[in-house]
Amino acid sequence: MSIPALRTLFGRLLLTIAVVSIVFQLFTAWVIGQFMLLPVGKRSADDLAALMVQTAHNWQQRPDQERPRYAGEVWHLHLLYVGKAEQSLPYSTSLLPYVYFLEDELQTLTGQPVSLRMSREGEDEWFWADLAVGNEAVRLGFSRSRIGVHPPIALFLVLSVGGLVILGTAVLLARRLSRPLENLAAAAHHLGSGHWPAPVPEQGPQEMAALAHSFNQMGQQVRELLANRTTLLAGISHDLRTPLARIQLALAMLPAQIEPELVQGMQRDLEEMNRLIGQFLEISRGLGEAKLEWVDVREAVRELSDNARRGGAVVTWRDTGPCRIQLHKLALCRIVANLLENAVRYGAGNPVEVEYGWDEHGLTLTIMDRGPGIPAEAREAVFRPFYRLEQSRSAQTGGSGLGLAIARQLAEANQWTIELLPRLGGGTVAQVRIPFVSNM
């Protein structure tokens, strides 16, 4: 599991359950081995050691002619070989605890050190013990299959099968717990980006279902609140234009002897109020749902640059070839127009440059000016409504402080990004990134 995956709720739940389960499994294996397998194995080794010692004594006490018959009976009854120790055999290298138990008990019963020896017959292993009885060395042997225990295999099966069962259970539990929260987080992200997600399924554990129900209610309330706010904003802005139109008409009908400068000042104020109202209406319309359409970016940039030139600005744009993508054209035009207006206003009369480009990640539109630039600490603050670096209310200097706020809200509503960066040599670079560009 990668490090980023461990940061998710699913990864952490899975890791926690898996670690606790494996530790508990190892503890269980230790308890079973310490209090069940080892005592049983030691008792079995003690019984076999006692049988081997008794068999060695019985075999040594019998005449030579009866020893083969006795050895046959012992083999038939106990699968234990008994005979003379004639040839030398290598010592056992087995790590089975049973071997150590048997050696220890044989040494206790005989009072002499005993080390098991080992041989192989075919695919079967044999263990041998040479016991000194009287003046003879009696050799007793038994097959590895007689012990009948395979601790490594048993441990491997217990840990592997148990680990797989635990891992599968952990994955199932972690997924069932984290899936509703993942759905909720995705819906919250979708809602935060300005879109309305489908209702979150109200299912799963009682607490999760209650949380999903509360989220759905909250989303509906937020949607109604925003709809009411947008309707109210649009209504007020629209209603204000009627008395403004009457005032403009009254100004036009004033007698000629009225000071022209006073009338022109009032007309400029009315034009500024109309521009502000237009921006409020732009916000209310821009955050609504819009249809996707195929847009020729080169033509859109050329048209927006021409419009800015007609207003007296010096705008140049670089043609990087045809580029057609599917997006919200009205939102794109408003964003670029607002950024162009901002660049022209603060560009200190220098030319504003516009260019566009694309790669596998998407489309990038860039508007560059040669103004005084924006301090690093204010590059995010300028996107707040009514925030201005220049505090004047004049349209020639400070403006209303809504242009960048409108651009940012429109971009977020379409899951685009806007970033203001310093320009090499002075000025500001405004970049609009539009992901998932296709058919270029």
C-alpha cells in the first residue's frame, strides 16, 4: 500500500484492522504453542523416551536367539526399531522441538548424555538413539512419520489462511465504513466547486445514513439560499435601472444654462452606477447553469482583443493556431474580458499581450501587462469582492473591485483556475487554465 493511500480513511482503517488482527493472530499462535502444543509434544516425547529405555533394557536382557522375535513385536506394536549399534551415523540437525524434548528426557532417564542421530531411507527420515545398557550399545530408531507433527507447515497454514481471511474481512469492513464518507466528501467537493451533486444515498449504518440525510438537507437549503440571493440581487439591480433611466432623461431635458461640467459629472456618475449594476447582473447570470458548446479559441481571443482595442486599449495577441474545445463560451468571454479590462486599467498605458496554448492537461490563456505588479501577499485578496489595491472609487484608477471577483467565481463554477503571477521585467501575468481540453 502506497504512502498516499495510507492517508485515506480506507487505508488507515485497513492498516489498523490488519495490524491489530495480525498481532492478535501471532499472540494466539504463541498461546496455543506455549500452553497446548509444547506440553502435548513434551508429554509425547516423555512417553516415547520411557518406551525406548524400557525396550532397550528388555532387548538387552533377552538371549540372542529371542532378540529378533522381540524386535519384530516391538516394531509391530510401536513402530520402533531396536538392535545393536553397529555403524556410525551423523548427528541430527533437525530443529523440531520434539527432538530436543526427547533428548532431554532420555538423558534424564538414563543419566547419560544422549544425542539423536539421523539417517535417510528413500524420502523418509529416521531418528536414532544409542543407549548404553549393561555392556552393550543398544540402538533404537523411529521414522519421522511416527511423530506425525509438522509445526512449520501448521504455522504457515494458520498464519497464511488466517491472514487472508483477516485481510479480506478488513478490506470489506473498511470499505463499508469508508465508502459513504468518500461519497459524502466527493459530493461536498462538487458542491464547493459551484455544482449541485446528486443526493447522497442515505444508506449504510444509522450514523452514516443520518449524516447523508443532513448533508442532503444542507445542500438543498444552500441551493435555495443561493437561488434566493441571486434572484434578489438580479431584481434589485434591474429595478435600479428604471429610476436611473428617468434621471438620465431629466438631465437631458435640463435647460441649457445649467453648468455643463455639473451635468457631465452627474452623467459620469450615472454611467458608473449603470456599470456597477451591470456587473451585479453579470454575477447573477454567470453563476447559473450554462450549456457546453464548441468554441474556436483563436477566434474568441481575436474578438476579445479587438473589443478592447475599440475601447482605446493597446492589445496584442499571438496566434498559436486553431484550437477548438467544448466549454461555456459566455463564461470564457466574461473572464477574459474582465482580465483584459483589469490589465489595461493597471498597465500604466503599456501594451497588454494575450496568448493561448495547450497540452495534454488542458488549455491555458495568458494575459500579460507591464503595470506595477501585485504584491505577493495580495494576489489572493484581489479576488475578493470590492477589494482593490488602489482605494479610489474612480473608474480610471481603482474601479469597483468586482472584475476579478466575477472572473474567479465564474472560473470556479466551471472548475477552471485563475492565477496571478509576477511577470519577468515587471507587471502581472494572469493565467486561466481549463482542464480536459479535447479535439484540438
